[in-house]
Amino acid sequence: MTHPIALREIDHIVLRAVDQAALARFYCDVLGCTIERDQAAIGLLQLRAGSSLIDLVSIDGKLGRMGGAAPGREGRNLDHFCLRVEPFDVDAIRAHLQAHGVAIGEFGSRYGAEGEGPSLYLEDPEGNTVELKGPPYESQDAGAR
């Protein structure tokens, strides 16, 4: 019997933001997202991240006030999330992040939804950990043939 819920991918994540504008600049200017919708009346800014969305909810807005205390080092509302990146040119990615003053975490090989492949960690302006994940090594090898 097949499962009645056929999951395909992450549709969106929601980050509660102390400084929504600073987070929007980071995700758009540094990581290449675009603004999808701005629902200022409820404090929601939706950013397009490939086929997914990153929703930024201002803690001062209607939605944000429902979430309790502001996120921070002692009370994070997310461990990390992963954005799939292709092509994954680690040198170009590092140079771009450094040009934007972003501290880069550990680079390594990690397992993700499509298999083992390159990844690196960074933090957004409010301390949320973001993983940038390249394609699995098998597809990189196949593409080189």
C-alpha cells in the first residue's frame, strides 16, 4: 500500500525576524532570493528561493506576536535549513560570501536529500544557520563524462 501523503520537497520555511529588512537584504543580496510577496499588514515577507519560499515574519507584526519571545542565541526557533545550490563552485561561493562580510563555517561532504555532496554552513544576520548544499557527487561525476 502506498502512503497517502507523497512528500516531494520543502515548500517553505518561516523565520521569525527581529530585523526583517536586514534579513531580506541578506537572503536577496547575498543568497540570491527574490521578493515574492509582501504582506505588510500581517508582518509577512515571502522570498522566492528556487522552487521554495523563505517567509520572514516580523516579531512586531500580527503573525510574529503570536510566536512569543524573539529568536536569539538562547531561544532559537530553528537549528538550520539547507538550500540546494547548483552549480556548486565552492571558491566562487566563498569569494561572494566574503565580499558580503559573511563568516563561513565548515566546508565538507554531507549527506542530503539527493545523496552525499559538498556543503558549507553560514549564519544569517540573526544567527540562523544556513547550509548551502551542492549536487550529489554521483551526478557531478556523470556530468563530467
